Amino acid sequence: MDNSNVPAGSQGSQPQFPNRGDASPNGGQPQKSSSINGCVLAALIGGGVVMFLVVALILLALLLPAVGMARARARQVQCADHQRQLFTAWSRANSRDPSHPVRGSQWNVRLGPYMEGSTKVFHCPDDVQRTQATSYGLNARAWRFSAPDTNRIVLLDYKDVEIQVVGQTLAQLSSSWPMQQAPRHFLKENVAFYDGHITPYECDKIDPRFCDYYVRYWRPARDSNIPLTGCVNSGEPPSSFPKSSP
């Protein structure tokens, strides 16, 4: 057979097929494999981000209550420090002028000169309403305290500036005490005693309507002749307490 008419360069040529590794212009197998790998990688990254967010939210949910409690505890400590400063000023004022002891509803005004211009100590950091001149109430008979009264209450978290207990009737206490309580710190109120220590108490643990609490915490030793008629001892049902006024 005469091959003279076969075009140059085509003699003995074989059909050419693309290698399997060559890229296909029509979206061959190698491009599909790359797309699948990209999707898998994107899915893995997306899943990792979601997992990270879930773990972060769980940790945040666990940490927020602890952070909130720590802040509340710090405010309780700050409140106790305010009471300590007020007690110190109260003691200094009484020592400087014993003939005119600090008493009455204007006691905070009397203590002003002893606070070095600072008024923030008159307010508890947890008293958000601040409807009174001070967040604390002063025992109206604290000015009568003496050496035997070390464990009696001078002031505490309260909604009124003065706490009228000794000399009141049970009906009067039942009207004022439940309404003026201010348990601002974990359902307790900070209490400053005559010996200078500050301790948080639940309201019912110092309730003056109980006879033993009335004597132990509120009534000065020199006022032992002033009883609270109709009171009951702690641990007994306070069913005899008159109902407080609405």
C-alpha cells in the first residue's frame, strides 16, 4: 500500500486519549473529587465552629451564676464596711458629746461631720431604690447602751432611718417590723452590734416580737423595766402576733 498520500506527521500515529490525571474540561472525575473534598472540609470546619459555640454557651451558663454570686458577696462586704464606718462615727460622736447622744430620725445628719465629706457610706450598694436618706436604721434606744449591751443591735439594713422597738406594743411592732425589713443580702440583713462587729442575720432570727430576741438584741440593760406584753419566745408559733397593717 502506498503511503505517499498520508499527511506528514500522521504516519504511524495512534489515537490519543487523555490521561486519567488530566483535568477534564467538561467537569471530569478529578474536579468532582475536589468539590467533594472541599464540601467535606467545609462541613468539618462548620461542625467545629458549632461545637465551639455550644461549649462556649455551656461554660457561660455555668460561669454567670458564679460571677453574679461573687459580685453580690462583694456588695454585702461593702455594705458591712459602710455600717462599720457609721458605727465608728456614731461611737466617736457619742464620746465627744455624751450629753447629746446621737439619736432620732436625723442621726445621719449628726454623723455627717465625722464622715469626712463621704455620703456614699449612708447607702447600701444593694439598695437600688434609696427612698430614704440612708439605707440603714438606727435602734432608737441605742443611745442608752452601756457595757452590758455588747451584743445588742445598734443599726442594720432597714427601710426606715429609725427602728422603734423598745416601748412599742406588740401591735405596733407587727405593723412596722415586717414592712420595714430589708434582707438585701442572700435573704439576710447586715447587723451592726454595740461591740462593733457586723454579722448578717435572717430577719426572723432577730425579730423583736419574740421575747428572748427583744431582750437579747434590742432592749438596753438599763431599760429592763420595759417589757413587751404579749410576746412569745422564739421556737414557739407566733400565731398570737397581731396581723400587720396592709
